[in-house]
Amino acid sequence: MLTQWASIVADAVKNVQWFWLLIFGREVTASKPNYVPQAINFAASMKISTLRILMISSIVLLPLTGCDGYQKLLKSTDTELKYEKAMAFYAEDRCMQALPLLKELVGLFRGTDQMEEVFFAYAGAQYCIEDWYMARYYYRQYAKTFASSEHTEEAEFRAALCSVYLSPSYSLDQFDTGAAIDDLQLFMDRYPQSSLKDSCNNMMGRLRGKLELKSFEQAKLYHTTLKFQSAVMALDYFLDDHPMGPYSEEASFLIIESQFLYAQQSTLRRREERFADAIESYFNFAARFPESDFIDAAVRMHRQSMIGMEKASKDMRANQRENPTQ
């Protein structure tokens, strides 16, 4: 569908460079035959949703396809007509067409009885097109301006929901995830009896799970990059913060493996001590996760650690006999 619509849009606008600026924020400088591939490739690289392209292209193509009624409506001085059409567009989820009208009406209706309805619809239209930053801003402004409105709770919930949608993949910076948790908690503090409380708790659980996964992957990275001493420390800190989480089993196993591998790389003087650390971690792991999928590998490392510790002890005694002054 993305390919089909990109082709239709590109054919319709031809050299209308502002169309590209509206959608992509930059001009297309290549020759005309390459418009469609550029549209498709840039949209894919920027992860522009099919819905966003459909919405933007629908309003852009109106004057280009002979449907000039909307343009006349935008230029009209009939405020009531604009109000009726804007609310009709919004009710029909034709939010890209509703937005310019609602934006104008917010200014025209300031201080009137209709302002509350128009402002709520304007925030809702931003939400409808998935502009989460703008939707969150206007829902918050609505809640402040119309604090006693029957829609205030919904506005504050949707503002928090926008923060949830702004939370990125766990592999990226999680500042927005923390902000989303704070916003949901603030909503529940303000509306402790809300029927949306369970939804908030569920979302907070998922967001905290994302933060936990992020923390685990950061700690695990030390093991992956063979920095075993740092891995043990990071994984220990992770388990202190998340002792009963879904990644605690693997984290505990990785501590054993990191200590075992670190011991193998250690000097003779430190080897016995570090194999002993791996053995101790194995017993903790086996007691806590006796049915773990990692138990067989853990048992093998325990056995090798026992052998390694005994050998290191013998080698150390032999070295002391040969070099008594050391």
C-alpha cells in the first residue's frame, strides 16, 4: 500500500516541491523519474507510517484533483460553517482536514462557550494523526485551562498515553520511558478512583519491563565483549535491583560463566581465588534455579572450576617451593 500511494502522490504533484517539504521536511533534488523511489526509500528510512502518508496526501491532493471545496472552506469568513465542518471532519476521523480549521477556531472562539469543545477536539486531532508531542502538549493545556471540565480526566489520561507512545525501543535511550511512567503515576495520584487505573498499572508494568530489559542488556554487554570482571559487577548490580525479574536466571548464570572465564585468564596467584568465586556462584545458582535450562552448562563449569582450583593450588605450592623468596 505504501508503494501504491507513493506512486499516486508523486504522479499527482509532479514538480510541486512543497509537497515533499510537507511530508519529508526536505526537497527532492533528483530528476523527476526518481520521485517515487525517493519517496518510498525516504519514508522507509524515516519509518513514516502508511497512515501518516495517506492523511497528508489526502489533504495535499484535494486542490490538485479538482476538489477545491476544501480550499474555499479554508478561505471562508463563515465561522459557524467552519465550526460545523471541523467538528464533522473530526467526528469522521478526517483529522488532517479538521486540523487547520480547528487551529483557526481555537483563536476565534477564545473566551466563548464553544472554546472548550473546540480545544478538546484540536488536541484530539493531534492525537488522531499520531503527533504525540503536540497532542500531549494540548491535552495538558486543556486540563489546566478547563480543570473542572468533564473531559479533564480523559485529557490527562491521553496526555500520559502520548508519553507511553513516545517510549522507544529498549535498545534506545529510555528517558521518555521514565517520563511515561512518571506521567502515568501522576495520573493515578490525581485520580485514585479512576476506572483507567488498571490500564495505567498494566502500561507501567510493561514500561518497567522495558527498563529492566535495557538494564540487563547493558550488563550483559560486558560479558559479550569479554570484560568479565566488569560483567560480574554489572550483573550483580542488576540482580540487586531486579532479584525476581524474568532475566534474573540468565544473569545469575552469566555471573558463573564470567567468573569461570575470568579465572582461566588470571595469573597463577589469583586463579585459585577466582575459581572459588565461580564455585560459590554455582551453588547459589543451583539452589535457586535447580530446573534451569542453564543447569547442565553450570554443572560443567563447576566441575572444571573444581579441577582448576585444585590445579592452581598445586601449581602455587610448587612455585613457592621453587621460589621461596617470592
